[in-house]
Amino acid sequence: MNRRTRDQRLQEWYRHARIGLFVHWGMLTGEHAADPAGPDLCYPYVTTEAFETATVQAGWNAQRWVDTAKRLRAKYLTVATFHCDLGYLKIWPSQVPGSPCTQRDYLQELIDATSAEGIRLLLYITRAADHANHGGVQWLDRAAYCRYKADDSVDITTSTGFLTYTMDVIEDVLTTHPGIDGFWFDGYHDSEEAQTVFSHIHRLRSDLILVRNNFGMSPVDDEDAMSLEDWGKVCDPAFDFAGATWVAPGDKEFAFKTKADWFYLGDGHPEWSTYELNYQHEPDNATIVRRILSIAGTSWNAHLGYGPKIGGDFPKSLESFTEHFDRFMSWAQESIYGTVGGGYGEGGFPPGWWNDGAYGVTTVVPGQSIHYLHVLSAPRSRHLVVPDAGYPVTGAWHLKSGRALSWEQSRGGLTIELPSWDDVELDGAIIIKVTTAEALNLVPQADITVIDGSMVSEHPAVNLFNGDYDSYFQASDGPWPKSLTMHLGTPQNISGLCVLQPETGPVRPGGYMSPPNERIREYQVHVSQNGVQWGKPVVHGELRNQRGLQVIRFDPVPAAYLRLSVLNNYGRTQTFKLVRVDLMVASSADENGCFSRD
């Protein structure tokens, strides 16, 4: 087998998967009378024999999960049973003793069922040994593992010993179940340790996708994808999980509890400590759709946490969402699959707050002039106005119905009229398909030269034009204001800037491990014909505190030089960074009126 690189692994399937189904199932699964997070926790099953008997009686079948994945349009299924809360259960006959394993090979049944439908399968691996004795049951058998290793010094109830045990489990399952497509790692917070483990696994199988539950630390070399969890995040708007993070688009996923807890624990009781968090305020189906779309709009995968019952069927609340999303995707999937998030360096309209309280994300088909505006919060008026970012629009359609929409383009904005926005509340979103001309109203980046030398040497201005989201320009340290001065070569009528910044912090402060938000706040733009005389600013304002591309508009003005001055940022630091900047050339609509289509 040829050794694959990270990019080859991701490109094969994970990068474009968009939706995954994350199933938690094991010894804790069942109806609970006592608080599962309290001192009186009682596991429904304490032996694998009792567990297997219950699955037979309830009619467990791998196809139940696969059918649900298909209805969700999920491209991968992650199975969490080897979990510290689930009895460290191996749902396959294992040659490595140390935690419960079944005689029935549920894992192979899942591999067979998923592969038949073209769905990939990942296996969850925990790093936590702290529930070795949990709910009154000793789940980790140190003595049995010591006999297996012929080494009495290994203690799998300790962090070091448990790592040794999990590596043996991984190597064994790869031998006995070669159909596995990868692993999902939880608790691997030590980056040096994670890299050691992941590089070892990739030496065994370079095709495996390795995902690490990662709260924003830099990914290690052999970490194929970061998984960002909803825990400890502060969202604004409440459904926008992407806005609660501080990492770049692409090659990541957001894992979240779809409804209730990660595990099926029954209907919940008001006296439970997690009742309010997991049961009392379950999101409605439309809200979950908005969450998924906010994730897709950042070119991430949405990893939907589902807790099945012991027989593999799902509770009514999850089944209700599956039905809802199945109907939604019957017409909406073209706006998710085969697209990338708009406004993150690969084209597309700007996401975020639009007009009259409207909020949304955008997607774009790479290499084509097809865009999708996902309206997640409706405007208060009949009109949606989105900055055009230099795109000449040729058409707009209501995706669900297919009907052409009335639209107008003028002064750098695209205005679309809808008689009703009710479907935003009903479905979770209204999606508008937009087509554009190939030629953008932008100054070619090859014609722009940065003449301001006040920058950090490791982050030079050339990074603004290299097409790489992970590199950026950074102004030199020192007090505000800071500026970026550009020469256009030949004078042109300029009507605005498209500004893309790194994602340095969450939109709202707070949340676990969140760094400061260094997005630009107050700015000024000056123009000049000779680079010496600048005059008054052509515009002075504030950028919104939001992710992705933002547009600064002003009346068309002739310019050979343009200077963007930044007066402060939202995090009150002294940092000014940019990933990309484009200069907008005044179009005929800017200077002579507007273009429209009824």
C-alpha cells in the first residue's frame, strides 16, 4: 500500500463528508431511575451477557443505524462504546483482556452494513481511565491484562497503563476488523503524546482518518481533523456553533448532542442535575437545522450526537428530527454537498448579519458561478440585502420551490424580495440559489503592491495574495492606529474593500479556553492619486464582530493608492491581521443605477 499523506486521506472522503452520525451505546444505555450523574448511579448492565441478551430481545440490527445515517445524508458513522461512561465496552470479540467485550461481533456487522451503503465507519477511543470503578462496578480488569502482558507492573487504571492498553486494543482491532476507516480520539490533550500515538497508527495504516476532540489547540502533524465540541462554547447567535470557536474553516468537524444527552438514559427526571441542560431545553428541529448549516457554511462537518436505545432504535425526539431533516435535505442537499463555505477565501458571498435582523451563511460550488444564501434568521422586511463582494449577479431562485425571484443589484448590494419568510421558522432556513457572471468587479491581485513596510517579518504582506488561508499579514507591534497601504498600478474607480481576517477568537467573549477576539473594529479608508496627498477618509466606520469575509463600501472614487487604517479591535489587543484583501472596482450599477430582474 502506498503511504498516503494527510491531504490525500482527507480528500478521499472526509473533507467533503459534511455530515456524520455519532452514536453512543453501551453498558449505560437504558432507563434510569436515579440521576446518572449522581452518587446513586446504577448501570443497567454489568455483564456483557446481560447486555447481549437485552440487544437480542430488543431486536438490535446494524441496519437501524445505517438507515438513520442514510436519512440524515450522513457519510460516516462513529461508534462510541469504548467510552469511560459506557463501561469501556468493546462490541467485538477481543483478544486483549482488560475491559468488557462481547461475544457477538456487533462491530463487524456495522462494518458490513456501512460499507454496503458507502458509509465510512470510525471507532471511538477514550483516553480516560478515571472511571475504572464507576457506578459500583470495576470495569477495568488490571489482573487479566497483566497476565496477558506477562507483566505485573502494568496498571491500566492509571493514565500510563491505560494508554498502553488502548494501543493494544487499537492494534488488535485493526488486525481483526480491517474494514475500519479511522478512529475518533477523546481526551488526548497532551499534543506530544497524541502525535506519538497518531504517527504510530499511520505507520500501520496510512489510509485511516484520525480525529481528535480538540478545544482549539494547534493540531499535531498526524491529526487529520480537529473535532470541536459544543461543551464550553458561547454562541452568538445561539444556533451558530461556528461563531463560538476561533479556528479556521475546513478539515474540521463540530460534534454536538442533537437532543438530550450523548447517551440514551430514558426520558430524564426534573431532579437530575443535568435535566435542565439536556432535557428541559431541547432544541426544536428547525434550530438543529440552523446549527448544521452554520457548520457547513464554514466548510466543516456536522457530527450529530445520537443516543440509541439498547435495541438500536432512537427515542421519539431524535426520530422526529431525522424525519424533519430527511424532508429538508430532499431539496436542500445540493446547497451543502459539493460546496464550500462562502466568504472564507474560496469565493462566495459574505456570511453573517445582513439587513433588518437577517442572519445567514453562504456556500459556493468551487470553480463554478453557483452560490447559496442560507437565511437562518429572517429579515423584518420583505427584502434581503446581502453585500455582493464584487459578484455580478445573473439570477436568483427559491431553492425549495424552484421559482425565480425578483432581485436588484446596486451600490454593492444584492436585494432579493420574498413575499414570506415563514419557512425560516418551519424548516430552519430559506435557501436562495444565486448565479453570477465569471468576471468579478475586483482589481486583479497581481496589480496590487503593498508599499507599507510596517509588518511582522514572519507574516509579510505577500501572504495577502497567496491564496492560503493559514498564512496572513500582521502589522508590526505598537500602538494604534495601524495601516496597510496599497498601490494599484493604474488609477481605477474603487468602490470598496473585501476584508478577510483570521479567526482569532469567538464572537462573544467567554467559553472554555477561548482566546481574545482580535477582529477589526473601527477603521478608516483613505485614497490618493500620488501616494503623498491623502485628504479626508472616504469612509470611517466599524466592521461587525463576526466570522468570514466583510465588505467595506463607499461611493466610487478614483484612486491609484489606497490605505486601510485600523484604529482598534474587539479584543482590545494591539493586533492587526488580515488573510486577504480585495479592492472592488465600481461597476455600471454603482455609477449608473442598478441591475434588476423581475
